[in-house]
Amino acid sequence: MTLPALAALRGRFPGDAVEILGCPPIAALAVAGGLARRVRAIESRALTGFFAREGTWTKEAAEYFAGFELIISYLHDPEGIFQSNVSRCTGARFMAGPHRPDEALKEHAAVTLLRPLEALGIRGFEARPRLELPGAPERLAGRWLALHPGSGSARKNWPEAKWATLLGLLAGGTDWNFLLIGGEAEGTRCRRLAARLPRARVDLAENLPLVELAQKMRSCAAYIGHDSGITHLAAALDLPGLVLWGPTDETTWRPASEKLRLIPINCTGRKAAGYFRAS
């Protein structure tokens, strides 16, 4: 969701170095896409003092913040502790954005995260996340369909039995191959589903670094998934497909891509199952 904000900053300040203080495994996508120069881990022990009132830190940590002209923070900092401590190290302009979009505003999250940049004269930038990776996509034999049968919350997930039925129909009625995507949240779900499919037609992508996963996904022709970060990655890679959408507010959190069609589900599988039968 922050990719449009990073792209807008890159467009407004093309000659300046952009760095991200965040979660390296996730923010590595922005570096790979040319939107940031590097990432520093926000959970680093050297930065712990910045999150404590009247905290202390090393000279090196102070010099890190002193090296910037502009700092934009999307951290949850209701008492301004982080901002106050950083301001003790640097004269850089500090801008605080929302740590989480307010669903009551009925505004897409990417738009909300772009809004603070208007103070810098940044307006009119596209709110759709786009991730351009270097090099050409890998040429794969046959047609590949990427599927993420999980998410960070069980309440967002279509039942595993429904996924098994869908994969069986696809395997029996098409010549597609399947990139099954899973992480810690899915446990062994992807392995169980893969075991039902012809081995030669399945690539099991479990716990891959996001940049490596993105490279695999962009070689696929389409995508099916839930309300998840992987689905937003599919949108940023411009993949067409279907999203089995659960209880999350659609206006705020839907993937920002006209190529992804949302199918409402109640997590018993009835609505989506009817759609696939009809199609």
C-alpha cells in the first residue's frame, strides 16, 4: 500500500536518495523495484532508545537521522515520542502520516497514505501500486496460475476443502500449471493441496523471500487468492485474476487493480463455489 507514496516521492525528488526504515523482508520489494536505495531494520537494537521517552542512543544512530533532509513517518506514535527523539538528532523536516487508514473515511488505503505528501506539493500521482522488477520474467513452459490459499487471518480464508475441489476442477479441465504460495500462516495447507495434484504441474512456493516470490509470480498468467498481502503483490505486478473476499472493508483495503475481480465469500465457500460452477 505504500508503493504509490514511494513512487510519488521518487517522481518528485528523482535525484535524491530514498531510504526506508522498516521491515527489510517486506521493504526489499521497494528496493528491488528501484523506489528506494536501501532498507534499515526498524527493530534494530541501536534504534531502541528512539521509542522511549527521553531515550538514549549511540552517536552512530544519531548520525543516521542527521543525514536526512526529510523524514516521513507512518509509525504509530500517538504521544510523539519517536518524533521528539528524532528531532533531537536532526534539523530535517519531519512529517507524520497516518499509521493506519481510517475505514470510516471510506477512502482507499493507498490514497490515505499519499495524502500527507500534498504538503510537499505532490499531487495527482497514481494511487495504484506498481512494482517494476529488473530483467525480463522467466519464460516458463506452459501456462501457470499463481494461487495463495491462505492469509494472515483464518476468518478471511475460503475453506481448504473448497480449494481442493477448485484445484481438482482446474487440474482436470485445463492444462494450467500451479504455483502454490504459502507462508507460516498457512502451515502445511499448501503441501496438502499440492499432494492432490499431478506432481509435474505444481511448484510449491513456501516461505520464499518476497522478491524471489515476486519474480516467480510475474511469470504467471493469472492469480487467485484471498484478502492478503500476496494479493496486493499480485495487483502491483499487474496480474489478472480473482480474489475471494471475506469480511474486510472493501473500499479501504481492496487490491487497487481493475484486473483483479473480487468475489464475496462468507468463509463457508457457498458464494464462491456457486461462481466457479456458473463459470
